[in-house]
Amino acid sequence: METDYNMLGRQLDALAGSDSDRLALAANFVALLHAELPDINWLGIYVRRGDELVLGPFQGLPACVRIPFGQGVCGTAAARNETLRVSDVHAFDGHIACDPASNSELVVPLVVRGEIVGVLDIDSPSKNRFTADDQAGVEALVRQFGAAIERSDEPPTGFI
């Protein structure tokens, strides 16, 4: 089943237009993606706090609370400021196993005003779950989400 990322973008626009609270927007963004992306067992945002990532809004089982920059898939994506699409997390050197059911992962850095403020982490119980089209679609949604955060009425410091 192919995901309609354009439709998800329109839904995200509607959510972003309903309120400017960053936490509420982040929670709804995560819920929207979790509801619409098939074959996902965990999806959430890790928020940057200094040189580590701290658990933010998510859908799924309880997760790792803190991930240092440069460690695991999330910390590596944040340190490199690049998306990581991992077809088999068990083959990723230094993978942090928060949920043993996860077998593949897509992590996209969240950049606001030129700064990494967190990452979107998506896990699947299936190996090779994420395609290049999924990566491009999710990256576009994360950019759209970042732009909505930039437009919020809240002070520019911090994210959530």
C-alpha cells in the first residue's frame, strides 16, 4: 500500500492552522503519521536538549528517554544532520534497542531556523520497510512541520 504524502501534507497544514502551540502541533503530527503509515510499531519525536536527544511526543510502547548525539540511529542522524534509512537495525553498529520488535528505522532531523531541534524517528517490525519514496515523503513532511514551528507565536528558544 502506497502512502499519499501529498494528502498527509494537506492534513498537516490543517492541523498547523488550528493552533500555534508547538507541543500540541508535535503531538498531532506524530499521531497523524502513526495513524496513516502502515507497518509501523513506533513513531515519535526526540527533542534536542544540549548534546542529547530527549523523548518527546510519540505513539507506541515506552521508549528510551535519552539518546546522546552520535549514538544509535537517532543520535547519529542528529550528529550528522542527515536522514538515516536503515533496512536492518540489527546490522547498524551501535543500534540502541528500545523496542526489540523494531527491525527497520527511518530517522529524519528536524531543523528550525537552521538549527537541529530534534529528530522524527519511525520504527517498523519489518526489515526493509522504508523506501526512497517514503524517505522523500517523510522528509517533506518534516520540513513542513519545521516551517509550522517557525511560524508559531511562541518564543524562538527551545522547541517543546
